[in-house]
Amino acid sequence: MQTLFFGTSAFAVPSLRALAERTQLAGVVTQPDRPAGRGWRLRPTPVKLAALEIGAPVYEPLSLREFAASLAGRRYDLFVLAAYGRILPQSLLDLPRLGALNVHPSLLPRYRGATPIQSALVEGAVETGVSIILMDAGTDTGDIVLAEPTAIGAEETYGELHERLAALGARLLGRAIDAAGGEAFAAVPQTGEPTATRLPAKEGLTIDWSWSAEHIANVTRAFSPQPAARARLAGMTVKLLRAARAEGHAGAPPGTILGTRGEALLVACGDGTVAVTALVAPNRGIATGRAFAQSLAR
């Protein structure tokens, strides 16, 4: 099968490799290099780096409609998209014989849109999954080819869940391609109440200590390790990487540092106490809550 892959972030890399192992990968489409880091140097996307390693041709179109026009006359059997970050125009979706598959990290129609993993964690969901869908003109509205649920760990962070779902997505994509055998994909319409996601606003990353301990813990893990939730502690803004509900100390003003327990820093919140076990203070590396408390005492 002649295929074309669309992807940008690290989530897409396992799916790219799964596609390359099973088909004749004619090319990889990714977003252009962008400046990043302190030196503001151009940095290739994770998918571009993986494509170059595989030896696949790389395309970085600025205009997808112009790119679609450039493909006219070529024969493709299948397009696959995973975490590309752009909406494919209908002129692209119409090109492949078998259509276009999307690897989406949620159980659709739940969490349609750009941030399904973060949204599930912020809401305290106990289950998510991956859906392989046949793309249509809508945003994550296509018929489902395969879907598989997975439980979310009580303290699992975005980074950890992201890695698991990326691997699960690649396995499901491989199963879908193998099952189709070069013929049309069997798919069923999505059922259930749709929900949508949105990219987090900057203020959405700022912890309010008057929130409940559960919500603080959920927001913390939803954005860990990057971009990381921010919070004011001891007169400074720190990045929180791990936090959980702790027992006791109810009634203290929110944001009050109550001491330590093991490696955790105990902080009063709206309904009790939060145990912060990993954080980053300004101009410092990752530290335990206890280490941070000790640095304040020096």
C-alpha cells in the first residue's frame, strides 16, 4: 500500500514507525521547523527527525491546499494522521483510495479537539483510550475503525499517560491496517455525548490554592512535565510537577506551608492539604518538596 503520514509531535512517532513497517511509505508531512529554546534556533519536529531516520521523504507545506494540488495524479492508498496540529482540507482527504485514518488519544466522541489527554486529567477521569477513525470534514467526528480503553493511574502525569497512549495508538493503527488487508476499513458511527477540548489559556496553568486538593492535583499532573502548572509558594512562583491530596491540617489559610511529611511539602488548600512531592523553584532544577522546604530555611 502506498501511504502518506501526517504528524508533528512525539505522540505521532510510534504510529509513524508502525505505518512504515507495514506499507510503502511515500512520504511524511510535518509542520515546518520552528525557533525554540534559549538560542531561538530552528528546531525540527519529532516526526521530522524520525522520518529522516527512517529515510522517508519529508514535506513541510505552508499551504495544505497547494500541497494537495501538487499531489494530483499520484496514487495513494491511505493517509494516516496523528497529532499533526492542522486540519486537512477536503482536497487532501479525497486523494487516497481507502481514505485517511486519524489516531486520536481519547474514546471518541469524548474529548474531541487538540488537548484530549490534558482535558481528561484535569477533569479527573479514571479512564481514557485511543480511537482510530476514518477522517471526514469535521473535527474528530469520523466513523470509528478501532477503539481501546485504558485506565488512568491515580497519580499518572500527562507525560506518562502521553507515552502510554502513543504506544497504544501505534498498536491499534497496526491492527487496523492488518485487519483491512488493503481493502475498505470497517467502521461504525460514533455514539454518545460529544465533548470538546480547548488549548489551555495561560491563566489555566496557574494554581489557586483555594481550589480543592483533588483539583490542584489534577491540574498539576495534566501539565507535567511541560509546560507545568505554576503556583505561588513562599513569595515565589514555582512549577509544580507532582501533587496529591494529603490528610489533616484543614482550616489553615490556602497557600500556607504547613511543613513536610516524608519527601512531600504540605500546603493548605481550599478543602484541606496538598502534598507537593516534586517542583521547580526559579533558576533551579527539579527538587522534592522536602528539599525545597530545606532551601527556604537556609
